[in-house]
Amino acid sequence: MASVLLLGAIIILLNLASMSLAQPNHKCRTHCGDIEIPYPFGIGIGCAIEQRFEVNCSTTADGIERPFIHEQEVLNISASRGQSRVLMTIPSYCYNSSIGKMDLHPWDFYLAWPYRFSDVHNKFISIGCNSMGYIYTGKSRYVAGCVSVCWSPEELANGSCVGIGCCQNTITKGLTSYHVVFYDVDYLNSTTSWHFNPCGYSMVVEAENFVFNSEYITTTRFNDTYKGRQPVVLDWAIGNVTCEAARRNMSSYACRTGNTVCVDSPNGLGYLCNCSSGYQGNPYLSNGCTDVNECEHSPSPCPKSATCQNIVGGYQCLCPFGGNFAKETNSCTNGLIGVIIGLSCGIGVLFIALVSALLIRRWNQGIKIRVRKAHFRRNKCLVLEQLISSDESAMHSTKIFSLDELEKATDNFDSTRILGLGGHGTVYKGILSDQRVVAIKKSKMVDQIEIDQFINELAIMSQINHRNVVKLFGCCLESEVPLLVYEFISNGTLSEILHGDNLSSRTSLTWDDRIRIASEASSALAYLHSAASIPIFHRDVKSANILLTDNFSVKVADFGASRSISIDETRVVTAVQGTFGYLDPEYYHTGQLTEKSDVYSFGVIIVELLTRKKSIFLDSHGENKNLCHYFVQRQQDNTIKEIVDVQVLEEGTERQIDEMASLAMACLKHRGEERPTMKEVELRLQAMRGKMVMKRNHELERHGEAVTLLPSNYSNYFSTSFGAANSSNQCVTRCCTMERELVSWTDLPR
């Protein structure tokens, strides 16, 4: 019996000893200079919860004591939030005037457990006039990056970090190390900006502390503020297990003191200790969480008519005699008055219900009509009707649909009817009462900007009549969001055909089909630029906005971002809008939208047709590549055949491929004035189609097979070109100049 009691006493003493080891010695310092060092951190051996939480308090050259964690100076530590603010070195990218190039240095940052970069309170920033900075982990997995450009100090704006002199991006969770890499922007020359911007910077910084200033570009102020360092927020946690797993080993469990709760770390493995609701203090210290007297707060948590009484872990509000405290409304109510009010309300509601039962159907119908009329006026339906009625063809082809009809056509906009998500709305498949299959576009958000976008699209579409532009059947403006009704195109988009997983669709797109698709799309865009009643710039030309019918006929769609201009104008200044990979760099930097912006985007589509690669694609090393830049580089290196689609190499001739590549290069010129017009692009593609048809017919005639039918006046155009060639001393073969060929195709029927 005595041995059992002795064993029990030893166990109790060991438990008490283990708990005492988890608490700091009373002789341990709690401050280093002016910085408080709260437990579980500590200064010196035995003062922290474990060795990795030990803080080194050193006297710096200025004679001031400063705390350091792994050579990083600590600004402050929060035990309740599980965070530490430290200063970290700024990676720089500076111009070396002696060699005329930027100095490159590798920048690596590593954190030891239990620290990790806070994804909530930090962000990745890049400062400079010609720099693209990005960070990646040791496994070469992309984390974050951005591009910062500018041409002069006058372009810079304090507080703005959206790409002009400064850019920013988020970082991923659980980040414990990263490497910084700098690159020059391809189309900028660093020698033009180094005299006012000698250095660029990229790093992870504290989001709340960083506000861009134009002096960061023209001076060394950014680097000098913290002597070559910037504040960064580090998350930390206890252990590397969850709360549930930590409780199984009470000897090492940090949240053992009273009035504490354990929460899992929101940023990686480990857990944190917090004081329970109604308590405050340091949850890692024994009895560190003390009761909060809420009644001393100003203003009082109780209503004026009640008395606040503090209780352990909370408070209670005492109402005057006969009153009851309602926590939901934070007020005192009289019980008797409540009964009277309840009975009165019940009788009144019953009376109103009996009277309303006789008129409810008519009342509901009236409300429904008034609401829809209000939506009608708000969506500018009267203005749209006037616009449609001003054009006789639009009046006959455009219909105002009722909301009931479209709800019935889409099963109340059921999610199974969704065809796709566009830049400005969701597209549903619908079947009208006359059994026509249509596509119904519904705005994603309910705000005036989206309404104006839809009205802009409707106003533009009502003026377009071209076989290669998706046809607008009508609109509905009775709903809270405007609806547009288009013809249904069954074969999806060019992007899905080129880059989708359906192998049969991919192989069925022949070289002839690709030339025809490019020709028809260029015809639609040329019509918008020069043949419509007013010039129209599409502004979002991409393969995802080119729809294809069952026989691969083109239908250009999605005019939500389009802009119309007067006939005497050639450009319009507007907010930059479009899709990365297709966006005209000149438009991106100047904000001036011209017809050549659509030409650039169309050039990217030609490259897609040639290579079957996406506008932004992954190369063999798993890195993101811009198709435009990649194609131009290959063309300059004379290695274009290496990236052309195998099917194109098999079906097309070398001359045809070279012609298409040359046309793409012309469209992708950096300066808009050097690009061809959309009409010139259309003529070149039509000429190319014509030569392909003539060659195929010639081969069929040679083998005695039936030839492809052409327009009756088709031969006249070529006899004009080639006949002139036979009678001219300058053209001794059937190969005429491109100028003659383009002229001869100008009047071909479409």
C-alpha cells in the first residue's frame, strides 16, 4: 500500500515538474529595448517554450538593444494572433552604366520552422520601369509575379500599384521560402529609363505598411527607409500537429492553462492558443487569461434602461422590474405590453388576411406588372425600341421577348442549360415556343455598369447584318438584369475545337477549314471596321469568341466590350479591356483603341490556327509562354516549322504555311500603324483560298474528276490577273504580283 502511494506521489511531482518547465523563469527578461517579448518567446536559454522560439537581444552599432530571430530584426510579436513582424532584405535589380546592362544577383529567402510568410498580411510587389519580377519555390512551382513598366516620372501616381511603376500580387499559403527572379520587359529598352530609375525591387512585403510613392522610382527612398530592409509579417505556430492530436500528449500541450482554447493554425501545420471568450491576456502563461470587465467599456454593452453586471467570462444586463432583456435586439421589453401588442397584431393580421384573400390574385398581378415596367424603364427599353425602330431591317428581325417566355424556354434558367460563361454574362440554351433553339445571355451582376454593357451590345448588334456575325433575335428587359437572345451555334467555339480534349473534333479541322475560318472571321471584322453603318471595334477578339457551325462556318460573338465610333474618327481613348494573350500592347499602354487593336488580336488567332497552341501555353519545361512572343522569336530564328501543328505540315504546302506566318507577323507588329487593315487581311486570305481552290481543281481535272463549283464570274477575276501576266514582259508565268492578285479579288462575291 505504501509503495502504491509513493508511486502516485512521484507521478504527480513529475507532472508538476513538466508543467513548470513549460513556463518561463521569473528572472527571464520580457523586453529587448522597447520591444516586448511575450511568452512563448523568450530571451536566453530556458526562457522560451522551446529553442526555436528563443530571441537574441543584441546591441546594434547605434547603441540600441534590438531583438533578432534567425538574423532578422523583430519589430513586434503578437502572442494572441500568432504573428511576428520582422525586417527582411530588399532584393534589387540595378542598371550598371559601365557595361550598359542590368546587374543580376540571385535572391533567396528561407524560414526555419515554425515560421512561414503570412499570405493574408503580406503581398508580392515589384517596383521599377522595366522589370518583370516573380517568385517561385524550391520545387520550381510558380507562386506569384507581375510586370511593372513606365516611360517617364510624370506617369507615376502615388498610392497606385497597378502596373505603372509598381505592381502587386498575392502569395500562397504555407510559404516558407522563395527565390526572386528579375527579367526585362521584352518590348522595353532599359537604357531609356535607367537615368531616372536606376534600380528595380521585388519582394514580399507587409501589405498594410506598403504604400507606393513615386520617389521609390526616382530616388533610393524605398531602399533607405529601413536601411535596405522592409517589414514582413511571419505566421508561427506551436508544434506541427492539429489541436486534436496535440491534446493526446498533455505533457507538451501548450494550451493547458485555464480559460484558454486551442485553434488550428490557418497557415500550415501547428496550432495556436487563444483566451476564451470574455477573457484577455497571454494564453501561454499560467493564469495568463484574466476576466474582462465588459461593464467598464464605453459605451456600455447594455441598453441605457438596464444595469450592467459583470460575471466571470461575460456580463448580464438587468432590466427594470417587469422587463425582460432581449439579447437579439439589445433592449428591455415589458412582458405585459408585449402580450397586448401580440394580440393586437394577431387580430390585425387576421383581419388583413381575410380582406386581402378576396383581392390577392389581382393585387399580385398588378405588383408583377409594375415591377416589370420599372425594370423596363431602368433598362432603357424605350430608348432601345426607338433605336430598333429607326432601322427597318432591325425592326423586322429584332423582337422584344417577355420574361415568362424566356423562363419557360430555359426551365427557369436551370444550371443544366448553361452553355458557357462569358466576360459579361452567362449563356443559356433555350427552346422557344416556335421550337427555335436559341442562346440567351444573362448578365452576371446587377449594377448599372453591366446594364450599360448589355445595352451597348444590343445597340451594336441591332446595326450589324453579316453572315459571319452571330445573329441577334431580340431582347428582354422585364427582368432585373437585361437578357439578349441570339441564334444558337451548335459546334462550340474555335478555342474548344483547337485546344479541347475531343480528339475527333481536333483532327476533323483540316488545313482548308482553318484557312476558311480565318477568311470568314476576317470578313466579319473587316465588315465591322469599314462596312457597317458606323465603324465598330470588337475589343475582345479571341478564339473563344469565334463560334463554329456544324460545317465550321464562322460566327463572331460577344460584343459586350465593343465600341462604336463616328465615321470621321479613327481611335477612341477608353479603359483597357480585353483578354491577356490577345491584348494589343499599344492599346494596353496608351489606352487608345483603334481598328489595329482588333488586327493584333486576329494575328494571335492565325498563330493558334497554325500551331494549335493557346495564347498563353505551357512549354516543355512547364513554364508559361506568350504565344505571340514565342511565335515571333521562332520566325526570326527561321525555326517556325518546329512549332507548326503536325496536321498543318501534312496537309498544307510550305508556301501556304509561309504566307499564313507572314500574315500573322504583319498583324503582330508592335506599332499599330505598321499593321495591315482588316480589309487588307481579308483580301490576302481570300486570295490564298482562291489559289488553293484553283490548285485543287487543276489536280482534279488532271485526274478526270469533278471540279469544285466556283462563282460564275470567278474565272473572270483570274483571267484578268493571269491573262495580263501572259501578255506582259514583266510576268512570263502564271505567277502574278500580289498587288494584281489582291485587286482581282476585291470584287469577289462573299
